Amino acid sequence: MKVFLEGLNCANCAGKIEKLVGKMPNVSAASISLATGSLVIEEADGFAREETYDAIVKLVHSLEPHVVVSTTRNQTAAVTGCGCGDHAHGHSHEHAHDHPKTEAVQSHTHGDMDKRQKIELSSAIGLFILGFILQALLPANLEMVTIGVFLGAYLLAGYRVILLAFRNIGHGQIFDENFLMAIATFGALFLTEWPEAAGVMIFFGIGEYFQDRAVDNARRSIAETISFNAITANRVDPEGEVVIDAKEVKIGDLLIIKPGEKIPADGIIIEGVSHLDTSPLTGESYPRKVAKGDEILSGMINGNAVLKIRVTKDYENSTAMKIMHLIEEASDKKGKTEKFITKFSHYYTPIVVFSAIAMAIIPPLFISGASWQTWFYQSLIFLVVSCPCALVLSIPISYFGGIGRASKEGVLIKGGNYLDVLYQSDVFVFDKTGTLTQGEFKVLKAEPAPGFTEAELLAAAATGEHYSNHPIGKAITTYVKMAVDENNLTDYLEVPGKGTRVVVGDQVILAGNRSLFQEHQIELADNQETGTIVYVAVDNKLAGYLVLGDMLKENAFSALTLLKKLGIKKTIMLSGDNSSVANEIGTQLMLDEVIGDCLPQDKVRAFEKIKGGNTAGKTIFVGDGMNDAPVLAMADAGIAMGALGSDAAIEAADIILMKDDPMDIVKAVNIAKYTRRIMIQNIVMALGIKLTVLTMTFFGMGEMYLAIFADVGAAILTILNTTRILRYRGFWQKQNRSKQLVERIAD
């Protein structure tokens, strides 16, 4: 079950909701993605969907009244600031939470409350400044006026925080920023530090406002990066061309795609010739020519001419929406760092709170001359610093940023956990055909056996491979170009990893590799031909063989070289092709190990051995989709050549390369390593700032304003740092620039 929480920007809020939903009856686990505002519930036995939804609505409303709960995302809703106490925006307006099938809560009035809060905060700032003016001008006997002004500023800026602190205590949520800020400022008031109490609440409110804006901007930037879908479509109706919402597009509709427009749904061109910009899906802006009869995919951008298409997939099932859903769901799969930080925060805040209590009590008792007032004040600073929002907030946004940046390059990563695997990877295992080679075989030679002519050999080969969808079979039928009477073909059998068998009239034709012929006890002489060899037999008598060649992909060697530079220790190729061909490819690509003559089960056994021997890091398998599904599933992460939207590849693997380009593997690893670097920077920055302020406080150099910076300031800095992922110019781009420079010098 999945629900959406519109307006949830706070890490602490998300943690509270996630924890409490996870404890609901018949709920196995709950996971909130702060980056997308989604809550995923794992259902246990006896799970009741409607009852659980109603309980979630009630829980969220009681903890965070401003958050809108729905079962479908409100695509037009703006990302709004957090109204939780953790962000000092405790909205009190109501929502008419309806039946689970409702699409959105209509009574949401977040904009009005934002305006009201801004007025309150601005008024508090005005009173705060006025308080200092009065403090400087008024005589001592009118001090109560100044105190009243400061108290007014304090209440205007902080009354929501105080109310929410008490309300959350009633729900058992003690260690959050509401509680910490309330206690800290109560202590300041107790010490008659009126300006400090007011100032802390005001600066806290200002900081949280900017933090909300930073979160919104980070989300919006990521959303724009992965935005593939069109908003409207031009449909041809009986009355003429009408503009409709893209969501209304159905299978069979006729659409007009004008120059510069995004294609709203997958379809077949029935009229027009144009060039398409495929960069939203593949990251490659090179124009692709299309004409009548060609399939085009949603998310692509039409170029220079009008196209008329017939829709083959509706909006929700189109390629663009499928990819967007995949990226969104990827953020639900939390990486190890995110899980660790979430667990860490549960212990970190209580430890700091109890440390603050100890700081207030122990030194005055055991240190001669220690002031109760001084150590009490320093303990209040400890309280303000203790919230781990900066850490908990920046990590999931970093993962989502990495996933979004990869998607911009045509690499679909199904979860933050796979970014972790890519970062830790040190062994890459590759399939050959269609992965490192083009998979477009060409017949190089036909060698008939004694008693057969070349024409007879080719005719038998084309007949044997007639039904085959394998690249080798297609290459043979394309080369021979012979019409085959399917009425004469019976008992067709494709033997995985070996070849085909078919009955033609009263003859049995075999076409395949040496293993197939050994099964049928047909003797073959040693063959020193270089290439992929397909033997052909008629009625168990050898008719000859064909030699086929497969070209390396353009970027295969460069990609493998760059992977080594990124720290990959070993590259291995598994191939069903004969060992001589596989070894030749391995030599050209400078692979560390090559294993040829692999049947599907041999690939599984070989990969098990490779993975078992790699205990230090992660083992990745790269294949071309469903053909390699068993090994893709076994790998720590399976990477599939996606064939531009292939459903099979998207289902089979953890990472999909939309352009089938080996260089995209380099991009994925590079982005994963950069994302990791940003996360480490965020952790060091947030903890470093907090520990610095805590240390200064312990030695009497801390101030409450520094504590506010250590909380919200650190959060803002880490979020701004995270957005660097979206602007990252990768390692591969630097290599390309160097290559281009060398070519220009050579010219």
C-alpha cells in the first residue's frame, strides 16, 4: 500500500510518522521517502486497507495538521513548507480526509496559513527590534515595558512551537525540536534573558523558513530533472483538433504532435517525417529520424515537422510515466547510509538531551566555584543543538538526487540501495553478445560439406533458423533472403544455448553449435575459423557450416578502461560463443578473464563462483535483458541493456541503460561515487558544526545563536550541497573533453 503526504518537508516529522505507522496492526513495516513525500506500507496477514488508511490519516492529522494525505499524488500541487513543530509552522487548519479512493483533500488552505505565519514572524521581528530601541532609550523604572515587548515578540514567533511541544508530548513524542526549543527558551526566560528567548524563537523561525524553501527547491530541481511527461495533447476528434489533458489520452486516439512538443503517449506514426530529440529518455540529444510506421515513445521531443500518431499505450502506461514511476519508487528503497542515519538519530538526540541534563547538574555539584546559572544556560544550548534534522534530511535527498542525475544520462537506477552497490562494486561481469558487442551478426563465410552445394547449405540454414529470434538466427535469415513455406515446418524446437531443430517434410534439420551436434552424435572436425560458427545438418548428416562475425560496440573499450580508472579491480566476460571467439574479444578489450562455451546453466555456475570469491566488494552483472535474467537476479546489482524502453529489461534488472551504451555503466558508477562523496560531506558538515558548537559550549564559549545555526544552518548548508549532484559534470565528460582536445591537436 502506498499513500502520499503532501507538504511533508521535515525529517523528524517523517521519522515519527514512519515509526508509528510501522507499529499499526497487521503492518509489517513502513517506509517514508522524504524526497517524494510517499509512504510505503508492507502488508502483513489480516491487513485491512481502508482501516489502515483511515488510521494513517488520523495519525498524520494529529501530529502534522497541515499535511495532506491521499492515495494518488496531486500532480498540480505546489511543494509546500513543512508545518510541523519541527519547523515551527504548526498549521491548525482542518482537512476533510475522505475515503481512501479520494484523489486529494480539497480543504487544504496551506497558502493562507503561510501568509499568516509570515505576518506573525514579521511582527515578531518588528517587536524584537523595538525592544532593543526601548531598552536603550527608556529609564530603568520602565523596564517592564521593554520586557513586555520582548515577551510579545517571543509569543508571536514561538506560540506554535510551544503548543505543538505539549501536543506531541501527549502523543509520546518528546525528543523533537518543539520540545527542545520550548525547554531551551523557557530556561532563558527563567534566567531573565528576555531578548535571548525572543531572539532564539525568531531566528529559529527564520532559519526553518529558509530550510523549507531549500528543501522545496531541491525537490523541484530533481523533479524537473526527471520530468518526461507532457501536460497536454492535441487529439483529432470528429469535430476537429482539440487540446486535452494528456492524462485523457487513450489507446487508439489520433494525436497531432507539433514541432517542439513533447510526445504525450507511445504510438505509431501514420503521417509525417521528422527528427526527434530523445535526450529526456536517453540523455543523448542527437536527432533521430522517424517516418510513417515508426514507433515513437512518450517523453521524446518532436523536432522540425508535424507528426500524426496513433496511440498504442495510454498516458499512465506510457514509457515516460513508467520511467517516472520507476524513479519515484526507487526513492522508497533506502540505502544503507540512510538506514544507518535514521537509526543513529534515534539514539543521538536522547544522548545529547541527557548530556545536557548532566551538564546542568554535575559541574555545579563537583566543581568549586561553578555557577548554576552558567551551566544551566550552557545545557540549554546543548538542547538546541541536539536535533539531527540536517543529517536525516540531506541523506535521502542525496540518494534521490543521484537517481535523478543518472536518469538524465539515460540510466535508470531502481533504488538508493543500488547506488550503494555501485559505489562498493569492484568486479564487473559482462555478457558478450548485445552487451559488449553490437549483437548484429553478419555471415562472413559459408562452407558446404562434401555432397552439398553452398545453395543447399544456405537453404537448410535459413529453414532451420526461420522461427529463431536470436541475433544469430536473424542474421542468417537476413543473409539468405529465402522464402520459407511455413506449412512444411513442424516440430520446431529451440535448444537454449545450443541451436534449433525443425522437421521439414520428411527431413530433420539441425542448426547450432558443437554442443548441439554432440548431443545428436554427429562428429565434427576441428575448426580453426575465427568467428561464431553455426553448423548445419540434414537428417544427421553434416551439410556444412557458416561463420558469422559480431562487431564490438563503439564505446566498449573506452568504458572498460574508464571503469578501471574508477577503481574496478576485475572485469570478466561470460559468453555462449566458442572459446576462441570469446578469447579474441577478451584480448581486444583487455578483459581480466574470459569464459566461453557457456550454456545458460554454465553462466549461472560461473557467476556463483565469481561472486563467492569476491568477499571484499560487490559483484555486478551486465547483460541484455531477459536472456540473462537468472544471472541478473543473482548479482548484487544487475545492469540490463534497456533497448529504449524495453518492458522485459526494465523488469529483469536493478539498473537499466536506456541507450544500450557501455559508457553509461561508467556514468552510473561515477554518479554513485559522487553521490557517496556528497553524503559523506553532508555527514561531516552537519556533525562537525554540531560538535564544534557543543565543544565551544562546554568550554563556556557557546551562544544560543550559534546553536540555532548548528541546527537549521547546518540543514540548509547540507541541502544546498546536495543540489550539486544535479549539476555534476562527470568523470566521463572530462575524458571526452580530453579526447576532443587531443583530436583537435592531431588535426
